[in-house]
Amino acid sequence: MQTDEEIGKVAAAVPVIISRALELFLESLLKKACQVTQSRNAKTMTTSHLKQCIELEQQFDFLKDLVASVPDMQGDGEDNHVDGDKGPRRGRKPGSSGRKNGGTGSKGKDKKLSGTDSEQEDESEDTDTDGEEETPQLPPQASHPPAHFQSTPRPLSSRCRG
């Protein structure tokens, strides 16, 4: 703003006010788009959902030119995919561990090696998917038992010679 010759000085509050106005605008746009997404029983908001929201709400009329090239929604029965995309994900198959990167599930993990009770609770919640995609996780560190090196005890005097 200050690089524009037509604008003189800018009060300190102006950028804060503009930022807040932008936040409120985006909040309104996303809430309305979220309603459209949920009305379609989709789990992922797409550009088609935003386009429909912009076309339905009068306050977003000024954005219609921007979304003119976005493809329309396919139909009411569609979930959250567009032509060429894979169908909706269904979660884990029965009997599969669901772990990525070759890690072991909680069956192979010794509960004694886990650090805290909350970690054990988190592990038991890993079996719940509710159809949501799971984020990739690193294999648990405690799946390999700690190496114990045993040595014959020596007198203290022989260890600390200096």
C-alpha cells in the first residue's frame, strides 16, 4: 500500500483491520462451502463445492468469474470424487493390520515396553478408523526390545584409573 504514490501514510491499525476482514470473509465462504460439502455427503471439500457455494450466495457474486472454468458437480449421488479420480476410500479390510512401512500392529507389541498409559490408549484407538484415511506413521520404536549389554562386574578401582 505504501508503495502506491496515491496513498499517503497508512495508519498502524489498517493492516490489522484488513487482516480481520479477510479472516471474516474466508470464514463465511468456508462455512457456506462446508454446508454444501456436507449436503452432498462428501468428506472432502472440492473446487466444485466452492463453485456451487459462490453461485448460491449473493454475497459471493463478485467471485463468479473466477469459478466459471471450474467443472460443475456431477450429481446428488456423487461422493467426493471427480472424473478420473478413484472412488471413495472405505477404510481397512477385515483382518489387515492397517500399518504402513512394515510396522507391527499392537498385537506384536509388548505392553511393558510402551512408555505411558496414554500411549497404550492411543494404540488401542488406532484400530478405530470410522472410514477416515489414516496418516502414515513411523513404526513404533518399542517394537524392538532394547539391547542389554551384560558385562562382568569389575572392581571400581580397575575402572577409574587415571
